Amino acid sequence: MLLDFDRLGAWKWVLVTITALVSLFLLLPIVFIAALSFGNSQWLIFPPPGWTLRWYRDLFADPRWLEAAWTSARIAIAVTVLSVVLGLFASLALTRGNFRGREVLRAFFVTPMILPVVVLAVALYAFFLKIGLNGTFLGFILAHLVLALPFSVISISNALEGFDKSIEDAAILCGASPWEARFRVTLPAISHGLFAAAIFSFLVSWDEVVVAIFMASPTLQTLPVKIWTTLRQDLTPVIAAASTLLVLFTIALMLLAALVRKGMKK
């Protein structure tokens, strides 16, 4: 028995070491990018010969970068709202409905998560080009909505499946209408699922680059597309500064989500 405990302890340290090495491998590129954003060289050189905040000043002084960030924010907010609303109705149908083809419909909703993003981007580009939505604000929203909706459906469906429907039925028996019971009883009970759907939808739209490259136009670009196009044209450290802020914003949003979810559990 002592030998078994010794073996378990040894395997535990092996797993911890492997996890630490994998985490280090994944995080080091981000650390390098952050360090390059403070380097005083006009090229992306590591290690930087010196340190400066010049590239952050240049970033905030350039209206093209600010416009790209504002475009990403507007698209992400619109996608988040639509994704949560549509995901809620779709999840209600998938979890409460009893109709033929329900599982096929469920699989259809998660298809964008399985399909290679390049294939999806080409398909959306060809379709939107025919109907005149390519390079438009509405086209961006619809394209990102296709990618974000599966996350909403999964998050909200899981919350609904874990909710005791008898509580909703009790509210109806007490005089509430079916929709009133859903809004006043069910929605507060599955708020964690709605919040998770909103966070994932926002991040999917905010960080998306492949589909956005196909949808972009010279006058309408998201922040990831702006980073990509600038990277192809000029290896300025402003790209590193923009990437660092993008990563920090994503991390801050995830931490906020964790804190809110912890507060919901209390």
C-alpha cells in the first residue's frame, strides 16, 4: 500500500511538471509579444535593446487603430445581443420541444464549431458577395453570429437541462402565464447560462480574424484584421502593443466573468 502511494505521488509530480511545461510553452509567445511592445527598436527584435512607451502612444494617436477597435466593439456587442436572444429561443425549442428532427436540428446548430473556419469563411464570402452584404456592417454581424450562436445554444441548453421545470409549472399554477413564468422564474434561474453565452459570444466576435478577413473592406476593418494587414505590410512594434492590449482585454473579461459567476453561485 505504501508503494502504491509512492507511485501515485510520483505520477502526480510528473503530471504537474508536464502541465507546467505545456503552460509555459503556450504562454511564452504572449510574454514575448508583451515585451516587444515596450522595446525601443522600430523593428520586432527580441530581446529589446531598450524600453519605451512610444508604441502605445502611437497606437492611441492613430485614428485608424481606434476606428478598428470601435468597429470590433460595436460588432461584438450586436452579435452578443442577437446570439443570446436567438440562442435562448433555440434552446427552449431544443430542450422543451418534442418534434421530429430535434437532434438533427441540434447538430445543425453546432456545425459551425466543427466545420473548418476557412471553409466556413469562403462559403460566407461567396454567399454574402451574391446578396451584397460583403464588406458591410450587417454582413460582419451575421457572419460572426453564425460562429457565436453555437456557444449560446450549448451554454443555455445546458442551463435549461439543469433547471427543474416543475418550479416553472408551479408558477403557472399560481396564476402566471407561461411566458410570464419563463421571464420571472426560468430566466433568473438560468442567468449563469445566459451570462456564459454572452461572454463566449462577445469573445468569439471580438477575436475572430479568419472570417473577418473575408468580410473586411478598405473602409471597414475589425481590430484583428487591422493587426493582420499591418503585420503583412510593416513589422512595427505598434502591432505588438495592439496585440498586448487585445490579450489583456480578453483576460480582464474572463476574470470579470469568473467573478460574476462566483457571485451568482453565492
